[in-house]
Amino acid sequence: MQVMTVVEGKVPKVKTREFLTMYESVRDQAKPPGWKRSMLLRDTSEEGLYRISTLWDSREALEQMRRNTSVPFAVQIFRTHGAEPNVRVFEVPFAFEA
């Protein structure tokens, strides 16, 4: 079953541009096995609140990535920009696409 990680944190306004640039910089880099896609979401009602949601082929793929890195990128980017993120993992029992 696919899983989605959701990493959320509040980025200080003065660090927003650097945060966005760092996220965008990984677009063309190699991704870990089992990585499907990632999206950066900005909350429209709370300034500075961002979420990175990443879809993985399976829980096993997510766990393999975690074993192979000391700090996952989605966590590191928030910490680098002054936010301690909240991390959650969701199973994806159904998904629909256009």
C-alpha cells in the first residue's frame, strides 16, 4: 500500500524565499527508490505555514529511505529555516487522478 508523509512547519517570514529556493533546488536531483512525488503546500489562512507531502510506493520504501539518511530532506529543510516540523505518515487506501 502506498503511504504519504506530511511534514509541516511554520517558516519565519524572513526565511521564506530561501526555504522556497531550497525546496525547488531538489526538483532535478535523484530521488530515493520508491519515491513517487512531492508537493509543497502553503497555507492560505496562516502566514508561514507550509507542508511537504510526499507519496511513496510503500511503507517499506519510506523505511528504506529513513535508514539510508540521517535526516530526511523534508525535515532538514524546515530545520535549516528555523522551524521544527511535525511529521506524520498516512496510508493511502484509495487515490484518484484526472
